[in-house]
Amino acid sequence: MNNGYLKEEDYAEPCCPFEKPDAVKTIPVRRVLDKLDEYFAKDDSAGAERHLNYWLAEAEENRDRRGELTVRNELVGLYRKTERETEALDAAERAIRLAKAIGLEGSVTMGTTLLNAATAYKVFDQPEQALALYEQARDLYEANLPPTDERLAGLYNNMAVTLTALERYAEARDLYEAALSVISGTEGGQADEAVTYLNFADLIAAERGPDAGDAAIRAYLDKAEALLNDPALPHDGYYAFVCEKCAPTFAFYGYYFTAKELEARAREIYGT
């Protein structure tokens, strides 16, 4: 589960023609991310943090700024997951400054860095700051990615949650629809589609109230439940993460059995 959504071409720092080839020693980003996935699959946040901090120091020492950016983006996600606001926002701002220093403005990587930072601000209840960053990320993603790229769906979902918090419901609805148009029918996309339907339920509850919107809310919950129960969906670390993320929403709306079942699935995958 690569929370930063960085791709292989983002890893290699371009070499200045006047710079000695050995002046920059790159860290093994693919191996770093694969090992990080192993920690997350075991729900070992402490191990993940030790791992990332080790490679952050290596990247800094070896002047591998793109490698450093990858690690800093992952740290933003880790600090969000562990609810450490100060560290998450500091890591987000450092990542943005680094991306600018590298000269990545206008790139997908810059968009990803802005998205990660925005999501940190969203999680820690600063929706205005989050929305400003999401808007910048959206401009970069839509300019550089094909309309079927799943990273767009992630951006639209997160941005719509922020718009819901700001009571801009029509804009949020449009973005959820845009997210579904990207991920519906894609292989392995059921988990993300389920998250979108639960977000739709929250939108209805915020806009109409839970009583007036009860029928629509339950329809979205039923769709999400069916998707998460799809036998074709791999029960891997990302599935466990989504189960953990979705369980409280089901419980909030009275789907207690579903919530407990999802929590149990996550524990089984994590081996806890």
C-alpha cells in the first residue's frame, strides 16, 4: 500500500551534466516501499516509522532528494494514521518545500505531495487549508494524468470529504460521481468504490439529516457492504486497511454486525 502513490519514474533524481555521477547515491526506493508494505500488512506502525526514519537519514546523507521526497510523503501518511498532528503537518510542509526545491512544480509528483499534505490538513480538521491544496493538486493531476487513472479517484474522494465539511454539498456530490466513474468496474477497485459509497452516505446525512436521508443512506451502505463482500476482492493489507476505515461508518449507522465482521477480517489479515 503506497500511501504516496508515487510511481517508478518519480524515483530517479535527474543528474546535472556538470555534476559528478557519483555525487548522488540513490536509495532503493522500490525495496523501501515493499518493506513498508510488509509493516503495514502487520499493522506495525512503530516498525514502519523506524524503517522510514532510517531511509530518510540515508537519503539525506546521500543527497538523494527524490528518495527523500518519497520517504517524507510516506511519513505524512504514517503520521496521519497514528494521529500525530504536529508531525504530520510538519512532514507535509517539508515535503512541499522539498518538491519545489527539486523543481517538480507542474508535475504529477508535486500533485501527489500536495494531495498528501491536503489530506493531513483534512484529517486534522483544517478544511480550508486542505481545500486550497487539493485544488492545486487537482489542477496538476488533471493536466498530467489520463482520465482513467485511479489516482484521480483518490483525489476526488478526499477533496469531496473536505467540501462536505465546508457544506458545499453539490460540489462534493459531483466529485464522488467523478471518483466512481474512474474506479467502477476496474480490477480490484471494489474496496475504493465501497469507500466512495460510504462517503456518499455521510454526504446525505450532512445535507439532509440522518432521518430524512435514511433510505438513501441505507442504499449506499448496502452497496458498500456488497462490494466489500465480493469474493473476487483480494484479502491483503490494503483490504485490511479499508475494513478498518469502513467499520466505524457502518457502526455509526447501525450496521453493527457488518462493522464487527470487517474488524475481524482486518485482525485476521494483520495476524492480531
